[in-house]
Amino acid sequence: MSYNNNNSNSGGQSYNSSHHYNGRGGYSGGRGGYNGGGGYSRDRGGDRGGNRDRGGDRDNRGGDRDGNYGGDGNGHGNGHGGGGGDRNGNSSNQPYGQSLENQLASQERRTAHRRTVDHGNNMGRWYINRSIGLDDQAIGKIRPESSYLIDLLPSPAYANNHKHNMGIMDTQTKFVHLSSNKAKHSINTVKWTPEGRRLVVASHIGEFTVWNGMTFNFETIMQAHDSAILSLKYSHNDEWLLSGDQEGTIKYWQPNFNNVNILKGHTDGIRDIAFSPNDTKFLTCSDDSSIKIWNFNNGQEERTLSGHHWDVKTADWHPNLGLIVSGSKDNLIKLWDPRAPTCISTLHGFKHTITKARFQPNGTKRLLASVSRDRSCRIFDLRTMKDILVIRDHETDLSCVEWHPIHPSMLTTAAYDGSMNHYLLNSYISEGKSESNSNTSTSIEATHKIPYAHERAIHALEYHPLGHLLCSAGADRSARFWSRARPNDPMGFQDALYTNEKAGAWYYGVNNNINAVIEPTSQSKDSANNNHANQINGNAGFSVPGISGDFSIPGIGT
């Protein structure tokens, strides 16, 4: 007895001389044939890919349930063999009829390596530690060994651990990913969604682009405004998003990006937006030299704060107090009572345009950080209305400043040359105490410097709500994500963002390859080498690249 013995040897290998199986093309490689061929096997040859009377599927690609391709049309090959045969038992010329090594090499080339930053594991470990009675002070030291990676906890775990100066562990020094649209435009502002799952990027052509907050892949894009978007702000109750554009228009957005209200707020571009502590009011500042306070519910203007004599570039509302700060192109910082039309104090010291001013969001909330185009950052004490720290650590004008959401004494500054610096102020400021009794302010240096964080000016800095990620964006039309460095990461500070070895090139990530050179620029290597003064020299003995000698990492000798 035989089965379809038209072509006894054309599809599957014959079991014996009198029992032939289907000469219409061999079975797929299943779990392996009796004679090593891609033919008859105990689980009936190929399932899902091929069946008894068809050696391959419609594409002549027999396969098993694991997606492996069957043997060739002559019944030869192994369980991972090439393409299926045709009805006459001839081998097909499918691209899958190649060696296993070539298939694996091709698959490796096609694989898009994407770095995922998932905070779930260390959050779970922290909750377990707390559930068994380990407080934050009992957390051990992180040593420079790969095995200590599992001991790295989220930023809130180190917030009150002043004994080991754990703020260094939460310094965002490691480049993770670069995200940019196909149609690239300058980015003016970015905002994390309140739960931290996504990042909203606002471009110069009025688009919202949403990126995933863990895998950093593209999610959606929409046309939000008709002109450049200059400002974004989420409410404290996480239910609303406000945006302001170059034409002075304000838009209300729900969390699903449904636009529910449009206001004509100013005659010029809206540079900043801030909510009151209870979200019933919000403020806007504009290049028309005015600051306006609005009723959020009905969208009516309640008050105009006049006092600046030039463009108002930045404004912020204190997280707890009825206090507003504004910075202008007239080199002045003014403090306002939102109930009064005149300012209550004016802070001097800057010699150029104030580009950003931000209240301390946690801790004592008594500090004010501001940066200017005179290359300085000043920290003011709101109790004395004087600057207690002056930072002159950049070689060019400063564009933005941002406080860390967890550590009250950590802040980050960015400049127009694309550099980014991190500072820890707890060695200079005692929480709850004022050190501004002297008439002279203190000058400090950066804890960590990233001299080539961007190719052009940085326009926006935004920390993840949990503090483990930092996003920066700017005129180079890209959003870049930074995370905490891992223990024992020898290549952590050896990429072009620190060394600038590939000067004169844009590093737009293709398949997350950060060294992919897409388009050359006119920047020369000689001009880039002139900026090496941004890098700080390590002390004698053991040092970590990018970490100043004034600080030490717990577990590493000084």
C-alpha cells in the first residue's frame, strides 16, 4: 500500500520501499524526519505551515508551529531548512533557502535594538524593603560592580538618605535614546504626562508628538496649533493641559488631547504658563511685556501685572504660596502678589536677559533658581530676597534650569552651546537654615558636566515625575533621554556626548544606533576641540569621569 506514489522521492523521504508519502512536495521540518530530512515525522510533518498533501503553504514555505521553515522540495534539509518545494518536488528559490548562519546574520541586521527603561523592578524592590521594616537610612551602599544593579532603588528611596549623599546616584548622566520626527523641526518645550508614561513634545510648527516613556518609541502626532508652540503646562490635578503659541493663543486640552477651549490671551508669543496651587487660576507671560492671571473655569482674564519694560521670557507660580515670579529681557526678576497689580520686590544681579526662573518644588520650597544670558545661574533665598549662590560654570549663555522633582538640592542647567550641567547644592545650603547672612554670595562648580549633550541650543529640560529620567530638547530638532548611570558601566562616559570624537556630525538614532551619522554639518573638529575646557579634571587617585572631586560615590574610595 502506498500514499500517492506518483513521485516517490519528490517531497518526503520514503519510509520503506512500499510506503510512500505524498510526492507533491515535502513536509516542513516539524520535529525532524526519520532520516534527517524535512519529510515524514511523528507529529505528521509540518503543522500550520504544510499538511499531508501540500509540502508547503501558498508561498511554498512549509513550517512548524514555531515558525521554522521546512526542508527543500527534495525532502532534504533539517528542521530549520529552507523554503518548501513546489508540487513537483522542485526546490523553490525563496530567500529562506539559505544557511542557518546567514538567516541568523540577516535577522541580527534587521533587529532594532531599543533600550527600555522600566522602573517597575526597582520600585517593587523598594516596596518590599519597606514592607519588611527597612527604612531609607538602612539602605546599603552601591558599589562599582555589575551585581549591584539589582540594588539600585528609585529616586524616592534616596530622598532622605543624606548620610551617603545619595543625590549623586540620581544624577542623569547616561545617554539612553534620541527621538526625532521624520520631518524634523526645532523643539521649544516638552512635558511628561502626570503618570510618566508618555512625553509630549511641542514643535516649532505647532505639532504635538507623543513618545513612549519607557521604550521611547513613537506613539502619535497631531497638529495642535497653527504657529510655533512655546509653552506647555499640566495642572496639579493632572486633568488638564494648557498650551500657548507664537500668536498669543491659549488652548485647553484634556488628557486624551481633546481640545475643549481656545482663548486669545496676548498680542505676542506666550513664553510661559503656570497654574495656581489649587488649579482655579493660571498665569501667562508674553513678549508683549505683560503677565496675565486667568480664571481657569470661565477663561476670563482677572488681572494684568505690568512692570516689566521688555519681553517677559519666564514666569512661575509658587507651589504653596500666593507668590509669582517673572523674568524679563530687561534683566530684572520681579516677585508679585497675584491679588495686587504691582510687584512686591525686584531682584537684581543679572546683566542680560532672564531666560528661565523656577521655584523649588519640594524641600523647604524657599529657593528660587534663575538663569540668564550673562552665563550665570543664581539661587535666591525668598526669605531675604538675596542671592546665596552664583553659578558661573558654563562658557556660553544659559537657556533653562530645572529642579529635580525628588531631591530638593539638585538642579540642572542647559546652555545655548548644547552643554548640560548637574549641581548638588546640599553642601552649600542647609535645609531649613539660611546661609545668606553674609554680603557675598558663594560660587560653585558642577557635580557633573555633559559638554556635548546637544548639537545646538537646548530649549527645554523636563524631569520624569519619579526623577529617574531627564528629557532635553532643543534647536537640533531632537529629544534626548538621560538616565542614571549603572554600577560598573565602563562605557558610560565614552560616547560622543562626552568626547565629541565624531565632531561635525548629527547623531540621529536609526534603530537606536546613537552613532549613526545622518547628515554632516559645517562644525569643524577644531572648533569642537576648543570646548574641551567644559570637561572637569579628576583628582589624583580614583575618580569617576564627569564627577567633580568635591563629591564621592558611596562604596568607592576617595
